[in-house]
Amino acid sequence: MDNKSAASNFIKTIMMDDLKEGRVSTVKTRFPPEPNGYLHIGHARAITINFELADEFGGTTNLRFDDTNPVKEDVEFVKSIQEDIKWLGFEWDGLHFASDYFEEMYNRAIVLIKKGLAYVDDQSADAIRETRGSLTQPGTESPYRNRTVEENLDLFTRMRAGEFKDGERVLRAKIDMASPNINMRDPVIFRISHTHHHNTGDKWCIYPMYAYAHPLEDSIEGVTHSLCSLEFEDQRPFYDWVIRETEMPHVSRQYEFGKLKIAGTIMGKRYIKRLVESGVLDGWNDPRVFTISGMRRRGFTPEGIKSFIREAGVSKSNGTVDPRMLEHFIREDLKLKAPRTMGVLRPLKVVITNYPEGQVEMLDAEVNAEVPEMGMRKIPFSREIYIEQDDFMENPVPKYHRLFPGNEVRLKHAYFIKCEEVVKDEAGNVVELRCTYDPETKSGTGFTGRKVKGTIHWVEATTAVPTEFRLYDQLVAEKTDEEEEEEGGDDLLSGINPKSLEIVQGFIDPGIKDVQPEDKFQFFRHGYFCVDSQNSTPEKPVFNLTVSLKSSFSV
């Protein structure tokens, strides 16, 4: 494992006690995603918790796809999930699918029927929902609840044989319609769906419900600690009931931990799907959403993400964190890895009038000042350069130390220059600056004749590479938990921050023109950027802002 021993938490304590007391001989966990979308930061947290805790105790972790609903599932998601887990740096011990166990699940349902603990119900889904009751009122028993064992076996066999239409019948567990826990009020455990399955093809036309399938999968695989998010806490009695009443030989235990949400984004799969379909996002890997593929495309690193997850810890309650916390760990990881260079996002041309025409000088610059062993690089300098528009102010405000008429600044890695003339277009916009330079002030020569208060970055104009920069801000305003529940409503699109993406056209140092997708750099005074894996080309690089040097997010 590429980290220090995981910090103490209640799940770790449970595992330690189980091993010490002999309740388990080894720790076995699993990560059980549904292949109906791309993974997000919440899944990354579950992955890290499952894999690292099992690894710490010398145990194993399975990757198991809970593919019980073929209507919403796709092999695309199966592939993306595996890729995301590997990118995070984890390797599973076993690769399984819930569909591998459909025959076993069917046979265990037969066990329930023979024990009088399951029955075929002819009611519609709406009718079943209406008779389920509420938190304060018990449910109403189905008129089909007391069918004989023989009748239920016959109907269930015919359901499997494909005699009935979708939704015409279901198999329900027979527990207690008056239970204070709604999940125990005769939940549906099999439904009819004449749908092609990505793994089993057309072999099955009945599919198990997730709540029934999940405990059986855990038991079949010998999972010792089934770790789930807090929303499954009310499902735990049914989880235990299924394992007990289907007479599974291995008894798995479920433990719940709180979800961790990131403020200012949308994480629900169905909501992200809506934003993709509406064109707000350019895919599941849009850098504005915290899907794992989106974070990867934005330039986040596996190490930074995992450090954030470890620091956030594991608790029994849900929580929401400021995205600045995640950004901090990404910066901490990148600052010692990313080469440093210069890019101009909003260019303003500067002509250095006393520099020799036609001359191009190669200057020395460190690759990363904090990591000397990364070495030095060469950057071109000539009579014409680009600087940032924000680094010039014709009428400077107090304490403005960058370029303005008559002021002198240092060009990073180069010389002092002084603004002598301002050139404007017919509309009065500043389009060019005429400056002079002092050849005695070259960086690295030890010049101490005078000091300047401002240092600005630049790019040599004749060799500069035209570049697109994509600047990201939070996708939506911060939400309370109650608002989170409504994020799929009609106002979903209206809550999108119109400034969540800003695209600007600038230039980069030609020394990094041969960049590859996902290459990462720190651009002086701007932040950390990553080469976009989807739109960047050798002729026109595209850089995504990963994180700024300092957070601009305010609470």
C-alpha cells in the first residue's frame, strides 16, 4: 500500500476486534458498484476505505458489479469503473458480477418459497407502493399473500420461463406488513424484465432486486465486512434476514459509514446524466464534476485524492466538505511533481525597442525551484514578448507594483524592462506597449544595482504556441442536504454557475509544445494545469485549470 497505516476509525476497530476475538480469520471486503454510470469522489472514498483497510490487515478485496438491473446498465460503465479503480492505484483480488450468481439467487428464492417466506404477487408496482404504508401507518397485506407453496412454486417457475409480461407479477419476501421498518414490509425480491443483459444475454427474463441480491453475493464470496453508505442502515435487518432465511453457509455482516459530499458540485448519477444530455456538461468526464474520470481529466492526482480521503476520515454521519480541502491535497501533491513554466492567458504585446532586432536569446530557468534535481531548461527571449493584460495598468491604483508608464519591473528569468509608451487602437484599447530593457539586469548575473518591486511572467512572441486555457469554478452554489434532494428538480439547470467554465486564448512557452494528454504543469502565478485528454491537439494545446495557486473560493 502506498500510504501510511490508515488512521483509526470505528470500522478499523471492528475489524481488529473481530480478528482478535476469532469471529473472522481474515478480512475480506468488496467494492460493489452498479454499472449504471461513472464513479465519483464518493465512490473513490468507498474504494479507498475497502481496499486500504483490507490491505492493512493482510486481507483481500473483490470488485463485484451489482448488475441486477439491465435496463440502466452498460458495458461502457463496466469498463470505465475498472479503469478508474486501476488509475487510483488499486488491484482487486477477484472480479465478479452479481449475474454470475443468478442461478444461486433463484435457488435461494425457491428455499424461501418452500419455507412459506416468499410469494408471487399479481399486483402492479403502483398498487404495491400504495399498500406499503407509511412511517406511521402499517402496510396492507396483498390479496395474493396466502397463496400455497405449490402455487407459488408453479408461478415462479413460469415467471422464469418467460410466460408473463414485464410487471405482470413479482416475487415478494413474506415478512411483516406491520413492521416499523418499511424495508421489512414484504419487499419485492424478483421482477420480470424481458431485457438483454450485458453479461448473461437473454438467458434470464427475471432479475433479483438489489436489496435481495447484495447479501447473497456477499455470502457467496465470503465477505466478512460489507461496508455500505449510511443510506443502507435501514436495509440491514433485511440484509440479515436474507442470509439467515435463505440458509446461506457464510454469514456476512454489514457496516455503514457516512457519505462525504463536496460543496458546490453535483454528484448524483441521474443528475449528472441530465446535465450531460442537456449539453451543460460535455460528458461524464467533464472537469467540473467530481467523477473520477472528470477529476483525472482536470489534472487531479490519485495520490492527492487518496490523501484527501484519508484526512477526511470515516465517520458514522454524513458530512459536506469545502472543495478547498480537496484542492489543498492536490496542490500538495503537485508542487513537488509538476514542472514550472510560463503561459500567458490574456496576452498583451510588448516590444522592447532597444533589444537587437532578429536576435533570439536562450535563457536559463529551473524546472521546479523546490526540486533542484529536476534540472534546468532553456526559454527563448527576443525583442517581442507577450505579457498578461492584468500586468499592465495605465493609471495604477495605490500599491500596484507591476507595469505602468514610467515603471520598471523584472521579467521572470530575464531582464528589467521599463514602460516608455502605450499604443492604443481607435477605440482607445491598449494593444501594445513599447518598453526598454537594461542588459545589466539579466537574471542569474548577481545584479544588485537597484531593486524593483514587481516580477511578471511572459512568453516570447515569435515562437509562442497558441493555446486554449479552460478555467473552472464551482458548478453550482453550495447546497444544504435538503436542497441536495431537490437537485433533480426543474430548477437543476437554473442553478448552474454560468462562470463554471471560462475559455480564454493565450500562449505557452514553446519548450512544452510537445505535451501529452494529462501532462501537468504549474504556470507561474496562475496555478496548476493539465493537458486536456479530449480536445488538445499538437497544433492547438488545450490546458485545463486543475487548481489555482491559492483558493479563490469563499464561504
